[in-house]
Amino acid sequence: MKKLSIIGLLSIALLLSSCFSKTPTQNTTATAPPAPSLSVAKLNKEDITVYTEFSTILEGKQNVEIWPKVSGFVQEVYVEEGQKIKKGQLLFKLETQTLNQDANAAKASVNVAQVEVNKLKPLVEKGIISDVQLETAKANLEQAKASYESVASTINYSRITSPVDGYIGEIPFKIGALVSSTMTQPLTTVSDISQVRAYFSMNEKELLKLKESMPKNNNNVMDVNKAPEVTLVMVNGKDYPEYGKIAMINTIINSTTGSVTARADFNNENNLLSSGSTGKIKIPTVYKDAYEIPQVATIDLQGKKLVYVLKEDNTVTTLPLNIITTTQKGYIVEKGINEGTTIVLEGVSKLKDGTVINPTKP
């Protein structure tokens, strides 16, 4: 029994020893996470056009208000609202009955004065009366003629014609309405819209930017004759089919509003544009041999914009950007980047210098 007990204890000891010797060694080294797969893109220089937009109000080449020069009742209206008319075409006729009576009286005065002159001439020639009486009669005749011509001119003012070609606007005064030269509303407006003028305003900063991009003349002043063609975005959101030209830029800043006024002209032979319409003017600026950096590819660091550049070993490093302007997509950069540089397009907020990535094409 004692021999069996010793043998049992030895067996248990060997079994325990065998179990401990077969326990695998623990791996104390943690497995590194895989490199993130991120989209990258190679930068190449290109000519980039950026548009600056300004709200605009359109006006016809000429908007002429038609006012009466004399008082009277509207006797005839010869045109319709919206009608196309020619220069010199008759628009309105005012009642002239009272004026005609004044003209008849003035004409009679001329005749009386003429008779007086004719009567005195032979008397002067015969020496019966002095020249003074004849000269007085002649002066009275001239005064009567002037009065008659004044009334006759007033009668002519009762026939109102158009001073320009164009289209008739609203006609608020109909037949029978009493009008005068002192009223506050014109008879109508004639608008020449063969060409329209798009007026827009810009602030001081926008003016400075435009000055920097515009061609200059020999005096180093903006040359509007060499300005790029501009686009008109109509109120329906569509581009007007013809380009316009900048015709005027007022460089004197309004001290009250802090802005300046500019104008672009557009041909309107198709009559698509109307005076009083609104829209937007788009002025292009072309940046040659530049890069457009997507906004999502940038990070902010102490007020600077940076991108992550991919190196040959697939690590990334930051590169500050020298931004010259912004676009709807991102930023325009002309200097500080070598052509062919590859930048990271996504996930940049989680990167840091030296991070290894698995670059993929977008």
C-alpha cells in the first residue's frame, strides 16, 4: 500500500509538470491597425475661370417720360400700351378750343397793328407826321406778332409726339382726363430697349479685386474697352444668349453706401429683355496656370489653410496654401505647389504628419 501511494504521487507530479510545460507562450506584441484607404489626386496646372456675381436692374437705352407742356383735356390717344412706335409719331392730342380763340384774338391784333403801320407810312413820307409815330406803330406790330407766335406754339404743344423710337409704357390718363405741366405723373414713358443697360453696385473690396484683374491702359487705369465679356443671368435663372460689355465703372466711392456703380450693356434685338427687369451680372476672372484645391481636402491651422501631401513612402505631410481667391468648390492657388503633387482628398481631419495611408483614386 505504501509503495502504491508513492507511485500515485509521482504520477500526479509528472502529469502536472506535463500540463505546465505544454502551455503556449503568450504574445505580448499588439497587432498594428491597417493603413487607412484614402482618395488622393494629382494636381496639374490649368486655366481656371472664376465668376463674380452682382445683382442688377435693367433699363432701356432710353427711358423718356412724356409730359404735357400745356394744360388741357386729353382729346385723343393715338397709341396703345406696349406698342412699338417711331420718333416723331403722334401720341396724344389735347383740347385746344380755348387756345384757338386766343390765337384768333392774337391774329386780329397783328392785323390791326399792320393796318396802323400801313396808314402811317405815307404820312411820314409826306412829312405830315414824325418818324417817331411810325416807329412806335412798328414796335406794336412786332409785339402783336410775338404774342401770336407764342399762342401758335402753345397750340402746337397740344399735339404730343414721341422724341425717340421705342415702346409705349403705361398710359394712366385716358380721353377726357385733365392734364397740365405741373402734374406729378407723366402721360406715359417711351422706352428704347434695342439695347439695355444693366446697372449694378459693388463694395470697395470688390472694386479693388476688379481693378487688379482688369486690363490697364497706358495711364495704368482700368480699360473697359479691353474688359472681358460678361454674362447676364435672367430672372428665370437662365443665361441671356448674348454676352455684354462693361461700359462704365464709377471709381468714386459713395461715402454713404460705401459702394460704386457700374454698367454693362447688352444688345436686345430679340426684345427678350425688358426695362425694369432684374437679374445678375457675372464677371469672369481667368487665373492662368493655377490649381483648384477642393475645400474638403483642406484643414485649418492657426488661420492658415493646409493640405496633406502624399510622399513616395505613402506617408503624408502638411503643406500650407497661398490662396488668392475662393470658388464654389474650394480655393485657387497659383504658387507654392509643384506640378504633379499628390494631395489627400478625404479624411484629412484625422491625419497627422507621418501617417501612412493606402492611397486610392477617387
